[in-house]
Amino acid sequence: MSAMNEQEAAAQTKWAVSPPAPLPPCPPPHPSSEFLTLISHEHARRHLVLSDGCEGGTEHLVTAEQTAPWAALNVGVRLGRRVVTRTLPAEQVAAAIDSAYAAVRPPPDTDTSRTVVDGSSDIERDLAGALAEAERDLLSTQGKAPAVRLVDLILFEALLHSASDVHIQPVRGRTLVRYRLDGVLRTVRELPGSIAAAVVSRIKVMSRLDVAEQRAPQDGRATVTIGGAGAQSGRRVDLRVSTLPSTYGERVVTRLLDPARSAYLLSFAGLGMPADLQARYLAQASRASGIVLSTGPTGSGKTTTLYTTLAWLSSSNAGATARGCELNMMTIEDPVEYDLSSSLASGGGLAVSQTQVDPKKNVTFAAGLRHILRQDPDVIMVGEVRDHETARIAVQASLTGHLVLSTLHTSDSAGAVARLLDLGVEPFLVASSLSAVLGQRLVRTVHRTCGGGGCEGCLGTGFKGRTAVFELLVLDSPQRDMVARRCSAIEIKDAARAAGMTTLKEAGLQLVAEGRTTRAEMARVVEALDEEDPA
């Protein structure tokens, strides 16, 4: 085996290894009654310190990494006891503090969360009622107005549950707070309709949108921090905000882009890609030229797969003596989901130049791709092929010695060929440039703790987390000939299955057989399963 082949094999072996199993969660603290009586909720939250019980005259405390040592000593002075501490993640300490004080807090007066008589409403009273039911924020509550604290608690709770999106949806008389958990929307809280405007205004201020404009849609971005006041002292979470006028007020959808929840970006095994399919996929992704596509509906993990591919390319092309990757990798995206230069823990990030689409400045996919080609790239990632011009430039780039990675919205891998032809690309160009198409879906996995029966940990759904199912179409000579002859997607798919391709449905049924998901979940995500398929 040559030195180059050994290096590639080692790189593939590295990325094929499953990530280490997560450590079991620490038991929740059990605070002493003296602590809850003498130490205020506000003080505990501000300094992230909570009792874990008293034993032998010693108060055991849980703190966060950023908790000042003197804060624990002051608690000891107040309680008149010696204290010992143990450290937990900041968000876990904050959640435990809120839970402990909520258990001893008297129930709020019902009038504080209702609309007052004669149709008028006391916004401050409504806000106080909503906060009394579940008072949490990103970490600090000191000096914040009620509306600010309410928005912070909604975002913090969403991050604790690993939600991907937060929906603020006004309906008649009330406002729904909904989280998208593992791809499915769940209503987690109802707020009085009178406070909807205050909540929306706060989110607009965070994302630098026009608060006065309520009749037109707006898009913005924001960043929040967990566990510190600065970017270096806490965990940064990017927010992508979209507002839209509706019958009962403006609704807001906030996408949570949390790099800390994206350790799976470091390996294909973390995505759920089988080892044999991974080897065949990487054989195409490591070529010097050609087009590799990831297909599926919105939210199926296509961009994540391409990010993981870039991470693998960066690792496998790291020079023995040179610093960094030997490839010039560039992207054009709408939007830039994660900052790859800092999001990945491995090696301090990737040496990837990312460009954001901005139609106002004439930076479209096609225009951006044209300019990228003048930057001497080796690998180009195009967020999505949407139009004829982008498709044509991508094909030309692949034929002139560039590896092009991109996504398409099609139902399966074979449909990508028909989609490129529909966009006006000549059949012979598609046949000569397209290397492989990866079709994928995300399915929820059964919660192992409760065995799918539903528990508090999975919010009663029976599911916890998601994994991907894949099908890989690698174009060989006979299939390229079929593309050049404009054969249908069905004919191409049948030829690929005859050559050994595992379809999405077959891959999904394998997960069902292994007990990792359910047949109903597969039918929901990967179209309806045929009646003749075995249960």
C-alpha cells in the first residue's frame, strides 16, 4: 500500500469510529430547607450556586465553572456552616435552581395570569403571572425587565430540551409557545394574548429589527450567551429570527443554531451513516472534481452532511508538515448555519471561507459562485442549486477541476437527475459531471430509558434524538449512459437497485428491525410504506 493510500485509510478509519458514549447524567441536587429559606432565588441564580443537602454540619453546594469562590463562602457565612462544592454545567445548575425554588414557591394568584374585566388588560400583571409559573432565563436575571426575562426563559428552556426552533404563535385570546423537538412541533406553554406584543418586541430588539413595522415580514439574527457575559466566557448560540404578520398579531419563528449541540458534525458515524455506505460516499467526496449532491426535503440534514464532509476533507488533507488543510475550501450559503472556523472543537475549527447570500448586494448563489471560481478554490460548497444559472456554473466548475458539493430538494437520489435536467442542464453535461447523489431523511429514535413508553425525559413522546437514513446513488457507466439518453428517474433508480443500492425505505425498515425506531415513524418520514412490506 502506498503512503498516500495508507494516509487515506487512516483518515477514513478515524472518521468511521463512533464518538464516545456520553457520560451518565449527574443526580439532581437536593437542597436543604435552610438554604431555600435563607438564600433568595435571585441570589442563587445570579451566582449559580445551590445546596445539595447538609450532612454532619457541612453544606454541600453545586456551582458552575464561572461561579466566584467567594459566592460559595458567602453562602457558608449566611448559613453558619462549612461548605464544600462540586461543579456542574451552568445550564444544569440554573435549571436545578429554578426547579428547587418552584417547588417551594406558593401558587400564583389566578388573577395574575388572566385578562381583567371590561376587556382591558394589565400587561405587567400578565407578565408577572407568566413568570411566576416558570421563571427561568439564559442565566442572569438581575436588572432585567419582565418581558426580557420571559423571552430569556423561553430560549433557555428550548436549549435545555435541544429544540431546533421556537415558535411564538398568537391565536385568539392567547399566544402559543411551541418548540420543534426532534423535527416535531410541541406546544409547551400558553401565554396571555395581552403580552404577545411585548414578547415580539423584545425578540425584535434582540435581532435588530424594526419594532414599529408590524405589517411586513422581517428577518434578522441575534446571539445569546449561556454561562458568561462575553463570547470567550460562555457558550454562544446564534439565533435566526423571522417575523410574519398574522390575523391575531405577529408570529415569530426563531431557529437556534447551537454549536454545542452539534458534536455529530465531527463524524459520519454520529450522523448514523453505515460504515459500508460511508466508504463508498467518501470515495466520491475525495475526488478532485465532479458534483456530489445531498437531497431531501427541508430539515432532513442535508447541510449538516455537507459540513461533515468538509470536516472530513480538512482532516484527511492536512499536510504532514504544513499548518492547516492543503485544500482551499469555500462556501456560498443562504444562510450560513454554523461558523465552521469556530464551531467545531477538533483542531480549533476548519479553514473554510464562508459567504452569505445577500440579494440586496447582488450576492446570489450564481453570482457568488462565479466570484468563488476566481479565488482558486479546490472544494466549493453551494448551499442549494435553485436555478438554471447556478446549476450551469456548478457543472462547469466540476468539469474544470473543482469538487462541488451542494443540495437539491428532491424526494430521492434518482430524482436529482431529473431535477438538474428540469433546470436546463444538458443531459450529456449531467452525465459527465455528476459523481454521486446522497438521499437522506431524519427519523426519531426510541428513547432507551423508557423503551418508547413515554416519560418526563422525552416529554411523553417515547422518542429522544434523531438519526439519519441514507441511500447513495453512485453513477457508473451504464447509469451515465441512461442519463445522457434522458431515461426517467424510475428507470435510473431501478438500475441502481439492481446494482446493489439500498433505498431509503429499505434502510428505514432495517432501523425498525433493530428496534431503534418505529414503523409509524418511518411511514411518517419516508413516505407511506407498502402494505406488503414486513412489519
